[in-house]
Amino acid sequence: MPAAPTRRPAAAQDPADPPQLHARAMDNLHFIRSTMERAASVTAVSGWGIAGTGVVGLGAALLAAREPDAGARLIIWLAAAPLALGASVAGAVWKARRSELPALVGPAKKLALAFLPPMLAGALLTLALWRAGALDVVPALWLSLYGTAIVAGGAYSVRAVPAMGAAFLALGAVAVAAPVSWGELLLGLGFGGLHLAFGPWIARRHGG
């Protein structure tokens, strides 16, 4: 009778394998999560939301241009601000839901945290200028600080966003050197025109 085949002992399991596999799995999960967060940075900004902000800004500019009093013009712009913010936020939430991603992902939070401090500084300085009777400085202040906020927040978004912020900064520089009578025109070009120019561009290139 032929001899029965001898069984080879099973290869001993390397005790280092499970930790290595676990480490690799964690690395893969970290990579996937970071990739999803980077992709979600696109959903943090809605081009159509920005365009809606531009519509509000253009309307505010047209209304303010009819007012001879600087205080009345400022009130019109301040009343338009929450409407513009609402349009931008609504657009971002709509885009995030359509992409089946949460609206408040990591990049979106970073964008908001970078955006808010310049806006708070602008609000405080606007109040100080109002009390000092120096409202002629407001257009240059608003365009410059808004541009700063967009550039800072845009570091966590698509390239078109910081580009828009740079355009606001350039317009703020023009407002510093321009005659005071150009103030409402420059505000309209910025908060109306630039938003309406960049918003559809972002929407077409980055999915809404």
C-alpha cells in the first residue's frame, strides 16, 4: 500500500499581521475620509447661491442710489445683508442635499470660521464710522473686508472663490482712491456684479 501523504504543518500566523492589517485599514479609512472632505469642499459653496446674493446686492444698489442721505443708504444695505446671506446659505444647503452630502462638513466649517472674523470686524468698524459721521469710508471698508473674508474662506473651496475675493479686494482698492460719489456704484459692481459674474461660473464648473 502506498504510504499516506504526510500533512504539512500549517504555516504559523505572523503575530504582527493583525496589527499591520488594522493599521493599513485605518490609513485607508483616513484617506477615504479626507478625500471625501476635500470633495465636499465643492458643495460648501453654491454658485447659484452666490448668484442669488448678487441679485440682492444689485437690488440694494439700485434702491440706495435713489437716496440722497448716506444714513438711509447704509440702512438699505444693512437690510439687504441678511437676505443675501440667506440666499447663499440656501444655495449651499440645496447643493449639498442634491449631492447627498451633509451641508456642515469639515471644509464648510473651516470656510465659515475663516469668513466670520473679517465680517465681524466690518460690522464693528461700520458702527464706529456711523457714530463718527464718516460713512464715506464704508464702501472701501466693506469691499476690502468682504474680499478678505472670501479669500480666507476660499482657501477651503474651489479656486474660483478666492479669485472672486481677490476681485473684491481690487475693487476695494479702487474705492479708496475713487471720488466719494462713486461709492454706491462700486458697491453695486461688487456685491451685485461680481456675485452675478462668478456665481454662474462656479455653478457650471462645479455642479450648482
